[in-house]
Amino acid sequence: MTAYFLLVSLSVVIVLAAVSYLLSASRLEAMAITRFEVIAEYKQQEIDSFVADQVNTVSQIAGLEELRQAGLELLAQDAGTESYQSAYLKLANRLFNATYRGSWAVMATDLIDILLVDTADGQVFFSTNPADENRRFTAAGYLGPARQNTQIIPVYRSAQSDKPTLTILAPLLDMAGEPYAVMAAHIRLPILVEIASRRAGLGRTGESYLVDGEHRLIAQAPFTRVDESGPVHSIAIDNAIAGKSGADLYTNYRGQEVIGSYRWLPDLGLALLTEISVAEALEPATRLGGSILSLGMASVMLLGIGIYLIARQIARPILAITATAQQIARGDLDQRAPMLARDETGALAANFNEMVDRLKQTLSLLSDEKQKSEKLLLNVLPEPIAERLKRGEGTIADSFANVSIMFADIANFTPLASVLPPKQLVELLNEVFTEFDRLCEARGLEKIKTIGDAYMVVAGLPTPREDHASVLMDMALDMLAAIDEFNRSHNLDLMMRIGINSGSVVAGVIGTKKFIYDIWGDAVNIASRMESQGMTGRIQVSEATYALLKDDYVFDDRGMIDIRGKGEMHTYVMPCRKAESV
């Protein structure tokens, strides 16, 4: 009877607390939605006002007659001449005066870079960041409309910095009023970050942030943490990027239940979201329901305490073993069940502890073996390939369109092998290849294999990289320098013959018990021929590699040579870097 009384009493208290919570929570949710819509509207107005000020500033600067005239004068000069340098400095001076001494100096401090773009070919002919000059403007598609009036390019990823960028375009007119160029000004995005992240009205857990059209986080409150390298998704983010606005209760990109408002800012290409955790928004309702529940349960619990204490005394040994088992299930194998009595429960605890000891020992052995296996696997396979293999992927084969392959051979090592003892010979070769391995790892390259005294390296896989040719050339130069140092320290005269080719390959893992990561393709064969028919102490490259490196290195044209299995091919040899020849 006591148990039934406690159950009925507890049920009544729980129902009363639940009804009170639901009624108050519904009202608080509606109030929170309205509140965050107002906050979002205010933040949007602040952002729009800031951007409008920047648009006005860029338009005013672009309209300055002395700046327009200086731009025309620079375009009229031939690059590299004395008159070009004079016109360049004049334009830089005019732009400096306009942005830091003119009436727009305060507003112009929110501009990061200013570029002048020739609308005829889309080339940047002047920039406050010289690295951008003589490059094609990233968002060339906006240049046409910008010839007529000021344009805002919605936030995009800069090709140079891979960072979110907001750009304002304004036409530059010649003296006849015709557009001849476009001024592009990058806006300081941290200002938008600061506006969006202001905490006024957000409470303890509230936050406001911006997301671009690629679902990448732009701004967030300073106390949050999120991986910004990948896209973020939630119902609110997806709806906002689709051009919808609204406010509701939803799960945010962290998987947390929130109440928030979302809207799309079309001119900026950004979604603005303001959110607060459901727990904080509904905290008053939670407190009300909790108070009712606490007061009601207090009286019920007084009746149940006596029964509980008696039952717990009886079940205490079993509960102790159960608690220990739960901790062990969570991974804490150092826990042991207490022996609270010298009866059947005590024997059960002893047997349980013995079983845990055996389990811990077995898991320790398995962990050691797993670490050894993984370490051994990483010695023969690249880490990304090893991870795919561990995930159970079957045949691993990938195509890579742009890689560079290098074969390097110690040309006079074979004669040395006939005069040195085997141990000394292997020690010398191991010392050389160990240094090559260190250089390879330092530059992030992939060593494929060694064959005798030959060394094979590839750049651009398994992780593609744009600088595959140049980084492999630098590796080749490092190898020549390493051989020179080796010769000095060992009083030897070893000579390297190195060949490089660039192109497409197929890479994959062969073998089921003894794995080998290798590459195949015509580009590999040509790289091998570049080495075998190369010159000692020099680096011979194919025409494909030369096309990628000719602007950064000085090559000697070797002309057409007969390549075994390929016919005549145009090759080049490289004695030094371009910078070293100046």
C-alpha cells in the first residue's frame, strides 16, 4: 500500500509541474522569437549603414579628378620605363592623399586594399598591395556593370588569400566622362564581425554570426569555438542562404537546440543569424516547473525515505558491483568492486574483480599490437592511404592529373661497391638516403621507393598541390647540396644524376599481405628517362616540367635528344635558381 500511495502522489506532482512548465514555456518561446527578430533587424540596419558609408567613400575617392588623371597617365606609360615609375609614384601619392588626408580619411581606414583594374583586359595595373598587380582581377564578371555605377561584390573567397572578401567597385572616368578603369576596394570584414557579434540583448548563451553563400562561418561571438575550415549547416542557415527569413526553435550547426532568427543579406551574400539556447530562453519556465516539482516531491519523499534506506541496505553490495560495472563499461578498467560482506555477494565481487584483471591485461596486449601494426603500416604507406586501408576500403587506386616525378641516381656508386666492404657500403648508402628522407619529409613530398642506389620521389599526391613542380625542383637542389656536403665529410666524389617530369599518373596500393604504394603512367617512364639519359651533377627536366618552372628558374636548353622508347624529346638542364643568377 505504501508503494502505491507514493506512486500516485508522485504522478500527481509530476503532471502539475509538467502542465505549468508547458504553459509558461509556450509563452516564453513566442517572446524570445519576437525579441531576436528585433535584434536581427537592428544588426542588419547597422551592417547596411556601415556598408553604405563604405560605398559612398569609395565612390567619392573614385570621383577625384586628380586620381582619375593619375590613373590615365599610368596606363599611358610603358611598364619598366622611367616615365612609368614617375606616373606610378604620382598615382600612389594621389591615392594616399585621398584616403588618409582627404575628407574621407576616417571612413577610408576601413578599406584593406585598393586596386585599379583595366576594364579592357581585367588586369590589375595598380594596387596598394603590389602582389596583386599584373594579375587578372578575381571577380572579373562584375567589371562590366561597375563601368556604369558603383557595385558591391557579395562576399567571396579570395583566390590569393582563401579568406572571405567583400569588395566595392566604382568606375574611374576619363576627362570626357567615359569609364576607362574600375576601382576595387576590399572592405575590412572584422568590422562586420564586430557588428554581428555585439552582445547587447543576447543574454548569457546568445550569439549572432554571419555565414557566406558557401556555408562557411564568417563571424561569431568571441567565446564560441567552431571548426571554420568546413561548411556549417542547420535548418536556419540553409533557409537563409535560400533567401528566406524567419524565426523559430531549431537545432543549430553545433547540434544544440536554440531559438533564433535568420535572414539573408542579398547585397552582401551573407546570412545573419541570432540565436539563444532553448535552456536559457525557457529558464523561467524551467524554474517554475522545478519549484512546483520540488515542493510536491518533498512531502512524497519524506514518506519514501524510510523504505528506501531499508532497501538500500539490503541491495548495497549488488549496487556497488553494478556501479563498478558501469564505470568499467565506460572504459575505466582501474575500478574494482568492493567486498562488503563475506557471503555470496562477496564471492561474486571477487570473481568479478578477477575477470576485470584478465580483461585489462588482454586489452593492453591488443592495444600494443594495434600500435605496432599502425606504425608498421605508416612506414610503407602515406598516412591518408593507410587510413583508407584501415577503414576497410578494398582496391585503392586514384588518378592524379598534375604531379611531378623525380628519379635520382648516384652515378658512380656501382664502382664504389666493388671496393668497399658490404657493411661500409650499406652504411654509406643508408646515410645518404636517410638525409634524402629527411629533406623529403621536410618539404611534404612522397617517397615512392629506392631501387639500388636510385631514389624516386613524387610531389602532388596523395594530397594534390599546385606547387608540385617547384617544390620537387627545390628538393633536387637540396639533394645536390646534400651530396656535396657528404663528399666533403667523407672525402668521396659521389655524383648525382637527376631527372624530373610532370604529368598525370595513377597511384594505388598493390599486395594483400605486403603492401606497396606505387605510381604508374607514361609520365613516370619519361621521368625515369630524364634521369637515365641526364648529365651528372645536373638536373634534367622534360618540356612539361620546364613550362611550369621557366619563370622561376634558369635552364640551359639541351635541345632535342633521343629518348629510349619515346623518340626525340626537347629537354632542359638546370644549374641554379633564377634568383641566384641576378
